[in-house]
Amino acid sequence: MIVVEVMPKPELLDPAGKATLGALGRLGHTAFSAVRIGKRFELSVDGPVTDGVLAEARSLAEDLLANTVIEDVVSVHLLTSEDLLDEIDETAAGETR
């Protein structure tokens, strides 16, 4: 599986992040000074993920998945079996990334 992560450009306001930060404070979680909310795309691939497939995903991320006027593609990477197991363990323990 290929994971593409997209975030708002740092110079832009993130109203949803600001609202979330306010909610965290009201709930007593005051250790956090900022929240930025982005998007994560998970692209399943039939067959092996070659360098060509990964390059195609990077191109797709820039051309279609991100609105590059207001967003940056911050990561395009292969999610390994070990990564998946870690996510399953975290979910079972009630943790989030």
C-alpha cells in the first residue's frame, strides 16, 4: 500500500485545526500549542510496488490528490507490513498517530 499525506501550506490559516485546538483546551488538554489538519490517502496496488509505481503515485499526488495552491504533498511512501502491524497494535490499544 502506498500512503500519500497532504497538509495545508504552513503560511495558510487552518480554521479546522484552530477549532480543534480550542476544543482540546476546553477539555483540559493544554499541553498542545497548535493543530494542523491534513489528509491521508491510502493507495492499494495489485502486485509489487516498483519504483515506477511509486513515481506514478508521487505524480498523482501532485496532480490530483493535493490542491497545490493551498496544500503541500508532505509524504509519499510505501506502507510496509511492519507499519501495518504497528497501526493495528496502536488501534487495538486505543492510540492514534
